[in-house]
Amino acid sequence: MTQSNGQPLSQPDGGKPKGNYTGERLKALRPETYRKVVELLAEPGEHVSYREICRQCHVTDDTVKAVERREAISIATRKEALMV
């Protein structure tokens, strides 16, 4: 199905286009939220779920996963330091 200008009415794959989640925008625009996400990911005593981090920080799960990938080394170091 097409519009009068010949463009399709919906995306061909049926969904929204996937974004490029890196965590850079969050770090630049909301650095305190970025730090909070890193802190929650680094909690050594109990694993905080992505869903809970999303609720507390008002971000998407894709953003949380991107921050985790971006900060993997520092999160591991922080966990190790907090365990000691």
C-alpha cells in the first residue's frame, strides 16, 4: 500500500528502525543519570535487573546495555573494589 506520493505507508520490515545505542548522548546530556546506571550495574551484592535500572533512571534497556558494553572494564573494576 502506498501514499499518493508513491511512498510506502509503513516500514517494509514492519517496525521502527533500530537505533545506534552507544551511551554517548546519555553521558553528554545527562551525566548524573549515566553515573547512576554505571553504579547500579556495578552493584556487587545483588544483581540489579535491566528493567529496574530502566525504571529508576528513566532510560531504555538498549541504553543500559550500551552503557554496560561501553563501561565493561570500569564496572568490573568497581565490582572488584566493592567486594573487598
